[in-house]
Amino acid sequence: MSITADQIDSVSAGETLRCTIAKTPRAKAPKDTIARLMRLDPENAKSLRRAQHLRARRMNTYIRGNRVWHSREKAARVVRVADGQAWSLPMNPAIAPDLKSVAQYLTIEKA
């Protein structure tokens, strides 16, 4: 059973929600919000932590003007906002406004 924007407040904290992108938004703000919610998925968060660790290990350090400088890599894009993408995340009262704002683009279910 799908949860609507009005029912998001009734979900208790700590419950796992399964979200699927039903329709990709065209505007940048909802895309960014969905990507931020996708990064809360434990698997995606683990990938981000690992990528951060590997970037730190591969950081190019050089001396310029008697100072140590670092040439940093760009951060990897782990999540992709597209139709059919699904992820799960633990419910938290802090993310309720974000879920409400993009509920029209998502199918939200209790896992």
C-alpha cells in the first residue's frame, strides 16, 4: 500500500520506507531533494564513505612555494535520479518535509 504526502506524518520514526521514483522531475530542486534522500540509503551511504576513503588515499600532494598543496578529485556521483530507481531508508522526523515535497514523484511504501 502506497503512502501519500498526507500520511507521511503518521509513519513512526525508525520504520524502514521503500521509495521508488515513479516520475522523474524536470526541475532541479526536486531532483536534488530526491538525490539527497537516495544518499540516506545505507548501501549508498556505504559506497559514499568508501569513495571518500579512496579519494583521500589517492590524493595528489605536491610542494609549491615551500607549501604543501593537494590536488583533490571530484566526488563520485553514486546515486542517479531516473524512473524506476528504488531505495530504502529509515524514517526520521527530520526528513518528513523533504518526503512531502517530492511525494508526487515517488511511490512510498513501508518495507
